[in-house]
Amino acid sequence: MIDRHAHVRGLAWGHAHAAVDALRRGVRLMGTPSTAAQFDLEPGALAYIEDCPGYRTMTLESDGSINTEVRWVRA
């Protein structure tokens, strides 16, 4: 669906329990970690990992670029 829209620069989603930052056909894909437990992203692994809560900050620039950072909340 995104491929039909040349103006799309990024896609962000939350409640993913994992931090994702990837590029697909020029579109930045950004999964936001949970503010609770995180999942292991290894193929076939469906388990929680020992990692701290996190969140993503994002700034959308006037030139269409996306500045984003995942921040981890450490005890």
C-alpha cells in the first residue's frame, strides 16, 4: 500500500515491544519499543528479553526528513 504513495517518507508504529529502524524502498520503518517489556526479534523466538523500557522521539523536518531516536529508560 505504501508503494503507491511516492510522498510517504516514513511509517511509525507503537506498542511493538521492540525497537525497529529499517529502510524499505526509500521509506523509513520505525517500530517503537514498549514502555514495559521488550520482545526478542530473532526469527522463531517469541520471548521477552531482559531490557529496559523505551520510547521514541521524532521530529518531522520541513524538507521531509525524519529525525528520530529511541531512548531507553534505565533504572
